[in-house]
Amino acid sequence: MQRLLTPARQVLQVTRRLQEASPLPAIHLLPAAQQGFATVPAVPLAKTDAWPKDVGILALEVYFPAQYVDQTDLEKYYNVEAGRFTVGLGQTHMGFCSVQEDVNSLCLTVVQRLMERTKLPWDAVGRLEVGTETIIDKSKAVKTVLMELFQDSGNTDIEGIDTTNACYGGTASLFNAANWMESSSWDGRYAMVVCGDIAVYPNGTVRPAGGAGAVAMLVGPEAPLVLERGLRGTHMENVYDFYKPDGASEYPLVDGKLSIQCYLRALDRCYAVYRQKIQNQWKQAGIDRPFTLDDLQFMIFHTPFCKLVQKSVARLMFNDFLSASSDTQSGLYKGLEAFRGLKLEDTYNNKDLEKAFLKASLDTFNKKTKASLHLSTHNGNSYTSSLYGCLASLLSQHSARDLAGSRVGAFSYGSGLAASLFSFQVSPDASPGSPLETLVASVSDLPKRLASRRRVSPEEFTEIMNQREQFYRKVNYSPPGDTSSLLPGTWYLERVDELHRRTYARRPV
């Protein structure tokens, strides 16, 4: 059994045998540069006159807990009307963590799985940044715990630290990784972005909006999912829609109505900025026409709950409608003319408009976005990793050929607030063995993995949540529970000592 010990005790040496296990199909990453990873070249690859080409996501790994509670069962348990959670939130199941798992263990698991699957040398990573809002220490970063995984390789030269602002930290980490790679600081190695969170709420009808999970992404040049340079629309402002001021509790303070309005307002503003930037790029290329939702083959969103995403697609169509000419409004948007002349800021509570555009955008939602909600529908909200779980779902629900050459829009939102709309350009090469085909194949088992989880009753779920409350901030204990219920290869919290120092172990693969 592997263990992570606190600094006062013996430090973990991650055993070589995990890296020497029976080989899995390797991903095809930077074949020329990969030869230089064991010994980084004296003159870093970044010290060339050209930008690294096509920086983006090369590989990704998704982790979610081994158990879930059914939302239909929760509707009965909380004695609410049928459909309150399944239709009102658009959720089917909710994954959750016992007291045996915390944000450190989630991130340990997803990073180790990514490294083992790709067979990448541990010294090939030059930057690792964590996006999370699940804070268990106000000083010590999750990133420092993850460094134990690199101990055996001797690689301590890894930049990056934790980034926090509600659900936005993962996107900020991804942007930072790309910025590092496209800067004079790049030393030729890969970057890794880790997003992980445990979303929990007090007992009651808000609790079914939770979830848990983590995503790790390998970032580098010549990627199958390229971050489009210069195409980020960002909006930030000071608002108290969702925040966590009480360090003695895992639970946030939430103004649900305000948070939804902030989300949609941020979407409006990010879309406007993104649209202006891409239209400026087009003009430089001799293309003079407005950008619309039709120019995105797929669109993914941060997903607090799935119903909000469907409303967001409708909101983007409303933005296009307001920007269109009168002739276009009368033709392409036939039947919606009654909403001409409205201002975006006056429509957040307009139920007639929402209903009309939900209907008008349904086909667009089904084609561009619905497939990306598979993980969210069955696992719930995982905060920073939510958007990237949607990306994994999109990949798992389409073939490489379906995705090749497409543009994927992505909207990231974190309460407080910080938001960005950006896009990926998917590689046109979907041939067997291509980076895109390999990436898609790596997440193709996502539905099967979700279906293999253990279903628990609302009563057992509530008992486990009560345990989390009981042990939160507690010291000198070992979490109760049977580790055999965890998925093989899962890291878990083994002990918290009298000085709050945490020890982790890994269930054998």
C-alpha cells in the first residue's frame, strides 16, 4: 500500500513499480521533444524565435467518487414534488465523498491516473497549477501535497501553485499554463492543470445541488484541442452571490436568485467581448460579418445544474437576436419579433422571453451542448472541474471524426465573480492513432464508469454527510469506513494528527 506521510514522518517514495507496470497504450505527445524530457536541453525549447505551435490540451483524466445518490430518491426523502430536482435542476444522480476523501486525495488520484495512463516521465512536467475552492488549509496549497507524487523522480523544479475564486480557479490555471508555455519562462516541458472540488450544502432541499470530482489536463504544443489565441472574453465584478466566509464550516452562503442573474449577466458580457475580438480577427483576414452561435459547432458551460445550461444556450441566441438586423430578426428568428428593442439588463427575470427562447434554441442545445452534460447529469456540480468534466463528456459522446475541425466554445463562471468565454479549435486530423483519436478514446469509457458506481439510499447519504460535519476541522483521528468501497487506485485520507497534518494512502490498483 502506498502512503503519503506528513513532513514530520517518513516522506512517501512513490514506487517505481507503478511506472513499470504492464504498459498501456501510450498517447502520442511531442515525439521530438519527448526525447529531451529526461534531461531538459541546455537551451530550452522556448528560447526560439517562434511561438510554440497549437498550445492546448493534449490529454485529460476525470475522477469522481465511487458512490452516488439518486435524485428521485432525494425528492421522496425531502418530501418535495416529483421533478423538483430531476426536472427543476435537470439532475439524475449526485456523486459525493465520504470523510475518507478530501480535495487533496481527489487531486492525488486524478494526477496519478493521468501520469500512469500517458506513461509520461514524472520529470516531463515543468508547471503544475491547481484550481480549487475547497480549502482545507489557509496557507498550505494542494499543489504542495501533489509534489509528493514527483518525489521519486527528483523533479522539484515545477512552477505553479493553487488558484482560487469559486468555480473559476481551474480556468485561471489553464490560462496560466498556456501563458507560461507561450512566454520566455517556458523550459520546453509540459504543464499540468488540476481542478478538484467537493460541493456540499446543509441538509435540506439545497443539498441535491452538490457533487464532487476532479479533472487533470496535460497542456502542451501540437495539441488536439488548441486554445484559440486572443479569443477570451472576460467579465469580473464584486458581488456576494456565493461565498464561504465561515472557516468553521464546509458550507457556503448562497443567494440563489442573485447567483443565476450574475451567471447570465456575465455570460452576456463575456459573449459580447468574445464576439468583438473574433470579428476583429476576421476583419484583419478580410471577413466582414457578425459572429453568431452558428459559428460554434459545440458549446460547453460551467454547470451548477443542467437546467441553467439550457437557459444559457437560449440566452446566447437572444444575444444574437438583439444584434441581428430587422430583416434577420423577422426571418431567422420568426415568431420572436415581440422581443425586439429589449435591453439585456432588463430581461433577467422575463419569464415570457426565457420560455420563447428556450423553445427556439432547443435544437441548438441538443446539437451543440446536450452531450456535454452527461457527467454533470449523473454526478452533479464539481465546482472548478465542472466545465472540464463537460469537455470530457463532449469527447466521450462523439467520435473523433465528428469533432475534427470544429470550434468548441467554453463559458467559465466563478461566483464573486470571475467569468470568461473562450474557445478550442479541434484538430482536423481524426485518423487512427492521431492525438485527437487517442484523446477521445481515453474518455470513451466515461458512461460505463458512471454506471458502475454504487447507489446509496438517502438515509445512508445523510449519515455520511453528518459524518463530514462531525469530522470537519477535527484533529487526531483516522476517518471511519471501509477502504474497499473506494475505486481501485484511489488515494484516501488515512489520518489527521494532533497538529492537523494529513496522511494519505492509495488503494491498490
